Amino acid sequence: MKLYNTLDRKKETFSPITQNEVKLYTCGATVYNYAHIGNLRTYVFEDILKRTLLFNGYKVKHVMNITDVGHLTSDADEGEDKMLKGAKREKKTVWQIADFYTKAFQNDIKKLNIQDPNIWCKATDHIKEQVEMIEALEKKGFTYTAGGNVYFNTGKFKDYGKLAKLNLKAEKQARIEKDKNKKNSHDFVLWFTKSKFQDQEMKWDSKYGRGFPGWHIECSAMATKYLGKQFDIHCGGIDHIPVHHTNEIAQSEAALGVKPWVHYWLHGEFLVLNEQKMSKSSGEFLTLQKVIEKGYDPLAYRYFCLGTHYRKPLMFSWEAMDSAQNALKKLQNKVLELKEKPNEGKNNTEKYIEDFQGAINDDLNMPQALAAVWDMLKDEKVNNKNKYETLLQFDKVLGLGLDRIKKIKIPEEVQILIEKREDARLKKSWKEADQMRDKLKALGYSIEDTSSGPLIKKVQ
């Protein structure tokens, strides 16, 4: 199995620290607003990674955080806390905002059939661990206090910026730093005190004063608590590379005295809309609920994500979603056909299993994996029973819920309308056929014409 390691900028053969066991940390949501579909693309990619590891027989311990304090409107140290911004927007407390949007995020990933992590960890539940890590950094001489805040001194960490390949010498002259308290332009806050953001509701006592943690220290402290001083894989979006993940590496390796802290770093590319990345900063962004309200199955969005490699920008359009929805429906229809129409043929899908596993093990090449799926389904020499069983094995990675596709029991009233519509179609009485379709819709059923005959579905 090969994975593209951002740290070395190349594909590497995956080898876990402990044989047959993988420790995985994925950066979760900052719960001040709904996740947009660009955010959700990253979680789909991470879910595919986890499923691929499981498909290969690894045991996976997966930790995902919930950021409910400390993430400022800039990924660096400018702006107000995003949680506070959300509270002001909705005239609620930050605690109410965090609770509401945490549940909304977890509901979104459930709809996308993303597996839950083994451990959910909220930043506000781990203040003690964060303060302890800051204290460890202080003892080793990596911190300083200025303007009421505790900073990490990047000048003391000799290979700072290795993940992002930062040219610190060139930037030293070019960059104008807004925070005059910093000794070096890339220094970052570990702990904010009351000297900043006086209206921040979330505050805790510490030896450094009453305040709240910086965003970066949260992930380091929680990942270390649950996965140990070194672990296998850390994931996130590519926007985390230059600041958040770079700072995580510096403070973790400095505090723990280990290198590397994480062996493999994987990052997903942006979802692109109108030639710009999906972002919440404009105030206008697409949520999964908006996609559903447009008539799309949430799993159609998952299928859409599978069609482009996670390290390539994904161009979003409603036309592309139409194609994804149609392909998903075709796949679901095929599942019913394979189950209900056994046929003669070879009991041999080994070639397709080899092709599929080769694709997913080549840095999660899901477009190629999907091609292997469709090649198998088109092979008339392979019997349907064997195809169905193999397809369900593939779906352990695809995550399209194909094991849940079942033929529905059709009421007599609905069956009569189906027959009348089919009769009208044969007579080419298209107006009458459309009327029957509308009546079926009013009863809560949709009908689709396929090569195997009409397919009826209960509308959710």
C-alpha cells in the first residue's frame, strides 16, 4: 500500500509503527457554523483512507477532534475567536453554538455514510492536557510571554516549517508581522489571557493567567493523549499545511522530544466552485442540506467525490451532481438486478478484486477503483451472485450503502398505477404515462425506466 506523504512530497510504501495496527488522527470541524461541502470532501477522503486500511486487514484507532474554542478567524493569531463570532451572529452563548453545530456536523457525516472515529475529543474537555504541554515547552525553553500571551518561539526549533517547505530566510525580510509581540514572524500563541478578546466567554484558570488555548496546541495535546508520543497518520485539508499542521509538528516534537511525531501526513485538495475554493468567509456556501433540498441523495455527493483523486481540485457543478446521482442510481439498480436475477456464468471476479485493490492501494485512486467496479458489472461472463458478493466487498471501501438496497413491498394501489403507466408507454400515450407518474409521486413513490423494466422507489 502506497500513500503520498506531504512531509516528503512523494508516494511511500505504508508501514505502521506497530504491525497490523494504525493510529490515525484527523482534524475535525470548528463548530461555529455548518460544515460546507468543501469541508465534507475532506472527511469523505479521510473515510476512504480509513476504510482502505481496514480493507487491507489493519486495525485502526481513529481519533477526531472537535474545535470548540481558540480557532481565530485567521489561521494565524489575528481576528476574533470563531466560536465567539458564531455566538454574536446568532445571539446565543458559545456553548449553545458549539453543541448545535457539533450535532449538525455529526449528522452530516452520518448522511454521507462516514464512519465515526473511535474517539471524539472536544478541545474544551482537554484544557488540562493543553496546559501541561505548554508547561513542558516552557521547561525546555521554547516559550516566551509578551502582551499577556504565551508564544511558541519558532526560532528555537531549527527545522520549523519542514512540512510546508517554508523559506524562512526569504520571508524574514518580506513579511510584515501584525502582532508586534512576536520575536519571529511565524511565532504563534499557545495561550491567550484576558489581555486579548475581553468578551470571550470560554476562559480557564492556568499558571499563565485566566484565558484560553491557541488553536494549534489543542490537536497536539489531544492526539498525544489518545495515540501516544508518535503515531502513524495525520490528515486534513491542504489549507492546514502552511500554518496549523506546521505548528503542530513544531510544538509536539519540541515538547515530546521525538522525531518524527507523525510518520505520514495526508492532505486533501479543495472543492472548487466558480474557480474559487469553497469558503465560509463570504457568508455564502453550500451545505449538505442545501444539496439534499435540491433533490440529491447525500450519497450522490459521496459518489461525486469518489470520481476525482483526493489530491486534485474537485470542480463542483449541478451538472456534475446530476451525473453522480444518475451513476449512483444505476449502481443501486444493478444491485437489485444482481440479487433478483441469478444467471449462469463463471464464478470468477479475482481479476476485478486485484484491479480494485491495486487502485485503492495506489494512494487511494478511487476513480480507477470505480472503473474496476463498472468493468466487473459489465462482464457478462461472470455470474450475478459472484458479482453481488464482490460488489459488497468493494462497498466496504466505497461506502455507498449498497448492502442496504432492498426491493420494496409495493401496495396494490401503486402496482395498478405502475401497470397503467406501462400500458400507456407501450401505446405511446406519453401524457397519460406522465399523469400516472404524478399520481405515483403523490403517493410517495418514484418510478424510473430501466433496461430491465420500471424501477419503483419509496421517496424518503
